[in-house]
Amino acid sequence: MRDVCHHSCHQRATLRRLVAESTLGSQRTFLSADGAVLSAFGRASDAIREGERVIHIMPVSKDAMEGPLMLANLARIYVLLGEREKAIDQLELVLSRPGPLSATGCGEELVDFTF
């Protein structure tokens, strides 16, 4: 287990470096990945904080294409943590507006078996 934790810390350090060197769009992607990594290791409060931080950096109201993807990632974090009701709340927000994950979007991304 110690090796796994060490590997996780190394991955998070790499993500942090990439975030610092990246554009805003890439930062959201890296921070979302960080939230998923944290949730996989049971660090619930840290994972949720990272997922919410991404949404505050660029809310759906300012980015109709990437914003819903970040909301869906927060839902994924909640699923990984076993918080299904909170995940459903995020998915309802995603599906309630036009975008890449909604029924009125492109459609391909709608079938995401991650959940």
C-alpha cells in the first residue's frame, strides 16, 4: 500500500506541475483528473474540493462546451466516493441545458458508461 500511495503522490506532483505550465483549458482537465485520483484513494474532501474548484474556475455559464464536462467529472468523483445523490444532482444540471453531454448535444458523449 505504501508503494501505491507513493506512486499516487508522484502522479499528483506531476499533475500539479502540468497545471502550472498549462493554459486555462488544460488546467481544468488536469485539476479534474486530480479530483478523480484523490477520490480513488478515498480522500473525499480533497477530491470534492478539486472538482468544485474546476467548476469555479470556469463555470458552465461562461463555457457551455467544457463546463458540462467539468460538472460530469464532479459527478464521477461523487460516484467514486459512493455519494450517488450528489452525483445525480450534478448530472441533472448537465442534462438540463444544451451541451456536449445533453440530449440536444452531439450525442456521442451521451452514452458514458463510467456512471
